[in-house]
Amino acid sequence: MKVKYIGETKDVKTVSGKDARLDKGMELECMEKEYHSGMTVRVTLASGEHVKIARKELQKIDAR
């Protein structure tokens, strides 16, 4: 499912330890089950890297 990052723009470390940047309004991919089950969500960046983000910083995008 697609989600939008609504937190402040910041530099983060990916799960594999690489540097990445999260920009406000950025669209990301995550598993719907994980989005609804935890306080932190593992999302996939466009590069294919995974980042863990607090769910409160994400907004679900309607799939119409």
C-alpha cells in the first residue's frame, strides 16, 4: 500500500545502515498489515531500501 510521509524532512539510516533522506510529502510503500499492527512501520524507499518510521509520521493514501 502507498503512504505519504508527513513528518519533518530529516536524514535517517536505512535498515542496512546506509544514509537516506525523508522529505515531507514523499510517497512510500509498506505492507498494510504492518501499518495497522505496530507503532513503527518498515517502509520501502524508491531506491528499494527499507526504513523504520513512526506510524504517526505516515498518512495512508487512498487507492481509488
